[in-house]
Amino acid sequence: MAAPEGMTGGRTLGSFIQRYSDVIIAFTLVMIVIMMIIPLPTALLDLLICLNITIALIVIMSAIYNEEALDLSVFPSLLLVTTLFRLALNISSTRLILINGYAGEVITAFGNFVVGGNPVVGFIMFIILVIINFIVITKGSERVAEVSARFTLDAMPGKQMAIDADLNQGAITDAEAKVRREKIQREADFFGAMDGASKFVKGDAIAAIVIMLINIGGGFVIGMAQRDMSAADSLQTYTLLTVGEGLVSQIPALLISTATGIIVTRAASEGNLGQDIVGQLFRNERIFFIVAVVLGLLAIVPGLPGIPFFSLAAICGFIGYNLQRGVSVPTEEEEAAAAAEAKAEATRPENIVSLLQVDPMELEIGYSLIPLVDTGQGGDLLDRIVMIRRQCALELGLVVPTIRIRDNIQIKPNAYIIKLKGMEIARGELLLDHFLAMNSGTVFEEVPGIETVEPAFGLPALWIPESEREQAELNGYTVVDAVSVLATHLTEVIKQHAAEILGRQETQNLIDNLAKTHQSLVDEVMPELMGVGEIQKVLSNLLKERISIRDMATILEVLADYGRATKDTEILTEYVRHAMARQITSQVVQDNVLTCVTLDPGLENKIAASVQRTDHGSFVSMDPDSMRKLVQALNAELEKMTNAGYQPIVLTSPAVRLYFRKLIERSISGLTIVSHAEIDQSVEIQIVGVVKI
């Protein structure tokens, strides 16, 4: 259906103005400057004076209907342009007044009709307008803009921290946080600009007074010297024209100054100025009843006019009565309708679907631990979580999702629970007014405390009061505060469950980030060789053994090389590990020496012979007796290593490493298993034990 002609024309004009807005503004500024130089015809001057009043009305209406200051963020620049335009009109009208003794119908009308042809009255009105504009509105707006700019800048760090806190708690998304940060920056820039732009209005008011004095003095001299007018006629003529020109100029200036004051004083608003005034002044009927009583008492006081006070008292009483009726108690029918609407709202499909949302990670805390999160009480847990996410990104290459923190009155006051996808995966207890002291093996004298277990690694520890902290450190204990205990536990839990945290969407995000710099590599692997799910399985296999996936380029290069040869993601993971030998070596080697235990060649052959391969992958099938002997022998060798102060590491051949890990991962968790292909050739291998069965 064709659009109406008027609508089409409106859209066309709007599109034209929008498209060439920069050209229009540039042309306008140039023409304003030309107005100051070239004399204007009186008819054109009349049109421009009316345009000046129109612009001032548009600006003040826009200010009234703004809900916040940034809705008219261009106002500082607009204030400069309107001030320059007004000064150009002053110069043009002054030129015509002094040369011709006539400056158009608008100025003449203001000089004669508005002030009744009386120059003294006009002069007084002009002075009053200038005083109102300069001293009351402009000075006040200037002060408010100055204070707002300073307060906005001072509040920026606190607002940024509040945004980071909301982001860490999951209350907002990354996109919402970005929008809020940009808004804070725009507010600071806006109020800073308004602080300077308000000086334009102040200078304009001063210039108006100077121009008026020049016009009156210069016109008086010109009238007598060049036009052979008497002193009285000259003063009458030029004073009326000057006053008319001043009134024409000061009325738009007063409107613009008022708009400035409205914009810089807007705060904590949810609607436009009219809605706010009505909503906030007319919200309490008692106010109007009290005012009505006071006005009624004033009406009966002898000597005071009774009719005006009685009239206003009646109006206030009427307003109060209507407000009282508006907030009357709901009827039974209304209550029933509201209850039915609430029930219907609760059973709507979209509200039920919202309950299916599961947070990736949650941290529930007892009410006694709330000070850890409250920055007002010195809590820095939110900052710690930000650092944990950064640490995991650097060490594992994993972007940890937002961790939502909520209090739970159903758990112990000092307890906390860590959840992954809605299910509990770890918990612990803290004593905020105590420190956790752990025996690092160098303690020569024990200190009294409450026995507990360090939650991250399960080490025996003590909760000690702050008064014992210094003594415990002197005695050889490792002492940490409560929030550090929680942060360490949370970090360790994230590393343990990194493979579960990484899903297909997180994998796709990593691939998209890599594509920004390695587009050809991503195109070679996806989707021809592998899908997102297969890449995610390879990355999860690496994370299970705490191998960083930060070097995504190397990982995808290996998958591109071997993806055509096999689709077994576990075999592909082994190839990736071989390519990341330097990284794995740095994790397990100290002083260029790898201290480890190895497997007996006969045991490796037995494991290799037990491998069963199917279409869905491979697995190891070993008889229970051999499995029991293997675990016992391995535990014995690892215990020797631990007692000698070494990290338990097992070195195998490349062909057996994967299957040996599958055999023992349920019996001995967290064991580091590497193959010869994953150790740099320059490393010295020191074997301290051999596992035999």
C-alpha cells in the first residue's frame, strides 16, 4: 500500500536533512559570521529575529521533555551556536538602527507596543530581564554545572567499581556493562562541557548591556549630528529602537538560559519535567488539605483580601479531595481481578521458561560471610574474583563465565557452596575474624587454634585469632586470611572442573577470537575436517590434565594436520600434546631435570595388548587381579617420590600414555602422566622408580 503523500514528503525531507546535516551546519555557521559583516535588509532581519525566538522555544521545549541530561548531549555546542547567532543579530540590528534609524517591524513593535512607546519603561524592563538572566538563572546554572562536573568526575571510580561488581555477580551482561561505562564517560564529558558552555550565556548577558549603552549613546550623537534631530527626539527614537532590539534579544536569551538551568539540574528522573513535577508535588493529599486550611485562615484575617485566599483555598481543597479519591482502597472486584492477573502471569509459558535458566557458576554464602562481598565493609571478594578469572585466562586459556554470588540463609552462617550448572561441586567454612594457619613442614612449635582442613587441598590447618598471627608466622606456619582461603579454593575448583566449564558455545567464542588473526587456519579445519563439538572434546581432554589451551593456533594446526587421518578425539589430543611439548615440559621440569617413575617394558606391553578398539573409540580391558597389582605397585612408587620431596610424575612411552591414564584415573586422581614425546630433548630425565607387576 502506498504511503500518504504528506508522510512520504516528511520522510524525504527528514532523510535529506539527516544526510546533509554536516553541510547544513557548516553553511549556517558561515552565514552567521557573514551576517556580522554584510548589512541585512529589514525584511530578512525580521525573519531571522523570529527564527531566533523559534529556536529558543524549540530548545526549551526539548529541555522540558528530556528524561535525563544526556538526551540533549549536543546542548553545549548548540548553546555556542545560538549565542553566536544572537550576537550576529545584535550587530546587524545595531548597524540598521545607527545608519537608518529603523531596524524592521519586529524591533519597532517591541519598542512601541510592548513598552507602550515609553523609553524609560522599556529601559527598566530591559535591565530587569538582564538582571534575571545574568544574576539569577545564568549564575545558578553556571554553579550547578560546575558542581555537577566535579561530582561526576569524583564519582566515576565508584560507579566503575559498581559496574564491575554487578558484572561479577551476573546481574548484568558484558554488553550492558559496556553501555553503562560509556554512559558514565559521556556524563563526565557532558557536564564538563556544560561547565564551560555556561560562560557563553554569561558573556552574552554582559555583551547585551554593552551593546545597549553603545546604541543609545551612538544613536543620540548620530541623531543630532547627522539627522538634525533635537536632543529629545533623538533620545526618544534611538532609545525606543535600542530597547526594542534589547527585548527582542533578551527574551530568546532568557529562554535559552532557562533551558540550560533545566538540563543541568535534571537528576534522579524517570520521566520528563512535567511528569516529575506533577508526580512529585501532587502525590500527597494531606499537603493540599493543610494548605487549604492555612489559606482559609488567612482569608478571615481582618485587613487581608478574602476573595483571593478563599478561591485558592477552595482549589487546594478540591485537588486534595480528588487525590484522596484516587488512592482509595481497592474494591473487592479490583482485588479479585488483580489476583487473577497475578495467577495468569505466573502460569504464562514465557515465565515458566525463564525458570529453566541455569547459571554456569554460582557461589552461595551464609549471611555471616556477606561482609566479604560488601565493599562498604571493606570486602574485596569481587575484586578477587576478577583476578581469578584473569588468572585462569592466562594459565589455562579458559574464559571463566560470570560467577553469580548470592546469599543463602539455609546453609550455615559461615559456610559457602560452589556450584557448577546448578549442582554443588565444593563447599567450605570460614571464620572471618580468624586466620588459617597451615603447617608447611617447618613448624617447630605449635600454636593453639581451632582444628580444621584447608578446603582447596585438604591439608590439616588451624583457625587462629588475629592476636596469634605474628607468633604463628614466627613458628613456621603459613598464615592466610579468610577471603584468601575462599579465593584459593574457588581457583582450584575452577581448574579441577575446567573441562566441564568449557562448552560448545565457549569453544565457538575461542574459535571466533582466533579467526580474527588466523582466518585461513580456521577455515581449513572447520567445518570440513571437524565440528565445534569435536574441537571442544580435544580442548576438554587437555584441560582435564591442566594443559593450557591458550595457544589455539597451535592446537588447530595439529588438528588440520591429523584431522584427515583419524577422527578419534583422544588420539588427536595426544598429537596436540606432542606439539605442545615445550609447554608441558615447563610445567613438570625443575632446574632442567625431570624426576619421575616409569613403567616396566613388560607392563607397557601388557597394557598395549589390553587395548580394545571400536567404532566409538578405544578402551583398556585388564583383568581385576592385574589391575589391583598395578595400583598397589604404582602407589608404592609414588609414596617413595612424595616422601623424597618430589612431585609425583609418571613417564611412559607415547603409545601407552593415553591408555595408562585411562586405567588409573579413577584410582589415583590428579596424577601427572607424560610421555617421552612430550619432554624436550634438552631435559635430563632422572628415574627414581619403576612400576612392575
